[in-house]
Amino acid sequence: MKLGLLIDLDTCVGCHACATACKEWNGASSVSGPLSDYQPFGAEPSGVWLNRVRHYEVGDYPASKTINFPMSCLHCEDADCVSVCPTGASYKRADGIVLVDQDKCMGCNLCAWACPYGARELDQSTGTMKKCTLCVDRIYDVLLPPEDRQPACVMACPTHARMFGDFDDPHSEVSRVSAERGGFGLLPELGYAPVNRYLPPREPKPLPGVDDARALLERGLASLASPVIRR
Amino acid sequence: MKPALSIVFFTVASGAGLGLLALLALADLCPVPLLSPAALPRGIAVALLLIAAGLASSVLHLAKPSNAWRAFVRVRTSWLSREAVLAALLFPLAFVYLVAVSFDSAGMARVLLAILVCALAWGLLFCTAMIYASLKPIRQWRTGWTPAAYLLLGHWSGALLAVALASGYGGEPMAWAWVAAALGAAALVAKLGYWRHGAADRGGKSALTIEQAIGVPQGVRPPGVSVAQARLFDAGHTQRTFLTDEFVFRIARQHAQALRGAALALGFAIPLLWLATGPRHWAAALSVAVLALVGLLAERWLFFADARHTVRLYHGDART
């Protein structure tokens, strides 16, 4: 199994709902919680996040595009964070999830250094490394209705820009959509073989031009009305 | 990378101690006595103190030192684990060796101990270097120059301490001065090689870009555009984070140059020039060794401050 996330850069609006939902669920989770905040109401609020959304501008105006870019652990197949860990606190499960055993971690930071994606953050108050758990305490919880057995970030996304599934299964939804739309992993040059995939923005449909508008007028404004209203 | 003072001190102090220990063991194996029976045990004790002080300092770097004892279990994959195991092996063996040398015992056991202690010291130095040289996200460190510099700088600073020992407690200070000068020159070459590699790599073809980091070549770009530049628009947070503290450490170019000058002058030029001048007093020798260690502290601080982690691309750096 290769459980992971498929993130659609076409529909992500950069609202940070995934990041806050992640913080909310995992901050109270027994797997890696708490996710400490430092001076939350002070002059320089900061804290531990397992999922962060950054925003990039690609290209030059007017041919430019804003890309909202959520990043969390990519659950790499060849995860150096696991191999450099001296205590065995970092491990990769058979289902592909990379986890940190909070009872074993000594807070040496080496795994964070070995991760090129910035997926791991040290919690100063517990002295241990925190990272995305793929909400392992949600996705296997048989007391939750099946449709809720998904990571908190996926559940929270208002534009359905996040999907969760098994990339090992070629018939899973994530594998299918990723293949259809050219899903890619980050920084393949480094050889970590990240499992999470990102979908590039779609080519937009051409906007209606003057000719299209005239044709519409000729066909009558009635054709513009929604079928619901017409009925 | 953020230069953590505990790690800077650890690598410099332990490096000097391990270099000194290896050199003393080699000198002990040498048929010509390079150190008097009074100097050798004192030297080993100083080396062990330096190593212990360094290791103690490295524990300060841990956010949860109460779990440090677990660090021995992943020797198969982790250089840090290997370092911990070798350190744990070195201390009892080196202590037995110290006792053997103190009682000036002769025989096979002492020779065997000297060989073992020397090998362990080399192994430990190499492990420390490989912790850094094995990290793929930090390209400046991924070179053979990193272990070469760690090994040679440890021996260079250790040799300067040996010169002081030989001048203070008896031995062959001139012979040690030659050894030190040769090691100093080699260490200088290794460090200059490391810096050259870093400078060449920065503009090199294999440097990663922010565009590669966010997938511009894979289609993350405006419609109808085939090549596009990317820049950070908003990092998503207003204050410092763990990632910016740890990885987005910036050092002003003039400060880096001043520190590099200090490292070269204190760490190499002054000690090498002093070695070239004739007679030696133990106090002068010790002062020069301390001066060199201060220079190496600056060098080690730069080793971290100059290294650029891939995470910086996601925080807006154009290239690694």
C-alpha cells in the first residue's frame, strides 16, 4: 500500500482550511499531539504546523498565475528522514505512512535536516519532532462512518482540491485522476520518490469573444436562462 | 542552516580530541619515542576530556535528552547512531589504554589497544562528517571534501596540542612541529577545496531552482507559457517558524567574508607561521593551539551558516 494525498493546484484557492483543520485534529490527537503554539496572543505568534500553504507567482504579468501550494509530509517511498533517525523513532509503516514515535524521539533535528520538503517541525514544548500522520487515527477508525475515514485536511477542503487514497492500486481514484491529469511528485531529482502527487493547473477554456456574444444574441437571450428558471 | 553553538563546539572540541588521540596512539606505536612517558598519558587524558566536553555539548543540542540512550539502535542506516556506538566503545577502551600507558606497561596488549583506539578515533571523526555529507537536501555538504576536511582539521588541531605537550612534558617538539605543519597544510587544502566546491556548485547546472521545487517543468505555469519564472508571493505565515529558524538562516556577505578571513588567519596562517619559526615554549605552543581552535570555531560556524537547505526554495530562494 502507498497511502497518500493528491492535491489539485488547479482548484486550490489557498484558503488554509486544510492547514487549520489539520492543526485542530492533530493538536488534540494522541498520535502526535499537542501541536504547540508559542505566544499565540503575543507580538510574534508562532507554532507547530503539519501542513502549510504557500503562495507563488509563476510567470510575468499579464501571463502570470498565482499558485496556491499546500505542503505536508509526502510520505516518500525512499524516506531519508527514516534512515537517518538514530533512535528508530521515525518509521515507515507497511501502508506507506511515515510516522514519528513520540516516546522514542530525542529531538536531534536530523530527520528535519534530511527532509528537502520541510515536512517536519520540532515542537519546543515536547522536545520531539512532529509531522503529518495522514490522520492515521481517522482513516482506520471503524467507529466513524466510512465517508469520514479520511484525513482532516481532505474533509475540510471547500473546493475538493485534496483527495486521499492508495497510489499502489492503479484503479483507485487517486491513481486514476493522477494519471489522467499528469500528477507529479516534488523534486524527483533528489530521489526520495514522494508518494503524494500534485495536479498542475488545467488549460482554461477560451473565454467567449465578441463573435460568441453576437451568436448568443441571435439565438435569443432565452437560451441563456437556466433550465431551472425556464421550467 | 542555523549554526547551533552546541554543535559547533562539539565538532571542534571532539575533532581536536579525536585527532590528538589518534596521533598519540600512532606515536605510541612508533619505534622512536616522540613523547616522554610523562607526556603521553597526560595527552590521552586531555584528548578524552576534549572528546567528553564535545559529546556533552552535543547532548545540549537535543530537545529531549532523556531519550538520548535510544540513539544506539539504528547503526544499520544512521550515521548519528554509528557515531553514538563508536563513542560508547571508544571511552572504555581509551580509558584502559590510558591506564596501560600510565603504568608504562609494555607488550602486545598496549599495541593492540593503541591500534584499536586510533581506529575508533578515525571512525568517530568519519561518522561525524558523514552525518553532514550524507544529507541530500544540503548540496554544499554532499562532497568528499566534507569528511576530508573533518578528518584533517581534527588532526591539525590535535597535532598543535601535541606540540604543546611535547614542549611542556618532554618529547620531540620539532618532530611534532613537522607533523603539525604537514597536517595543517593538508587541512588547509581540504578546506579550500570544500569552499571552492561550494562556490562552483552554487552557480552550477545541478543546482535546484524554485521552479523545480514547485513543479513548473511539470506544468505548474500559466496557460500557453512554456518557460516561466516563479517567485514566492506569500509564505502563509507572518512570523518566524521552525523552518525559517532552522533552514532560512541568512548571513551577510561581508560578515561571511570577515569570518572566513578570521578562520584562515587564526585557524591556519598564524599557527603555520609560528611553526615555521624556531624554538618553542610550551606556553606559546598552547596559546597557538587555542588560537587555532578559535579559528576552527569560526570555520565550523561558517560550515553551517553557509549551507543552504532545499527548504529555502519553498521560502523564496531562487536557487540552492
